Amino acid sequence: MSKSNKSPASSYTTISKRDVVDRVSEKVRGLNKQDVGVICQHFLDELAEALVKGERLEFRNFGVFTPRIRKARVARNPKTGALVAVASGRSAAFKPGKELRARLNGLPAPAKPGVKPVVKPATPVKSPAK
């Protein structure tokens, strides 16, 4: 019997790059799975290269990827209790945008600045005949 994982993430399914390629190739006419796979890999390579260079990647309405530097620190080995020096390192952080956060929470997307919502004109009220 495995340990019970109370993390909410344990109930999620995992989507692989292959799954994304399959889904996109079904939606985009004129591109087969191989073409979509190459495009997907190039996109991921560019994203990784930008983060390695220290660049911030911003995708409007989706989110922002930012390179982060973790400072060197002293940690404790949980098994032995001994202090251990942990070297500094680099990682990436992702902050979801407003639209993505709204979609994740089941809310309607926030109104975009400068875009007026479509409102149907009210049916004119007929004045009584005289």
C-alpha cells in the first residue's frame, strides 16, 4: 500500500510534450505531428536559452517566466541533523497572468483595457399612440 499523498497536485493528470503535439496537430490543418513536434521543440529550446541568458519571458494573458538565482546557504540533513553547505544555483520561476489565474479558478477572463464589452442595445420602447 502506498503512502497517502494529500497534495492537491496528486489528483491531476500529467500531460506530456507528445500529448501537446497530438492535440495541436489535430487543431491545426496543414501541419502533421512531426512538424508540430519540431515547432514545439524549437519553442522550448528558445524558452530555455532565453532563461539561461538571464532574460525574462513574458507571454501576455498567460504568464511570465523569470530566471532566479538561489543564494548559497547552510541547510540541515534531516536524517543525521548535520549542517550541510548548499551551493548557489539557478532556477526558473513562473508567475501566471491574470487571464490564466482566472481560468484556473473557473472565473471569467478579466476585461481587457481599451476593449469595450459587447452590449446588445436595448429594445426601443414604443411610445403610446396619441
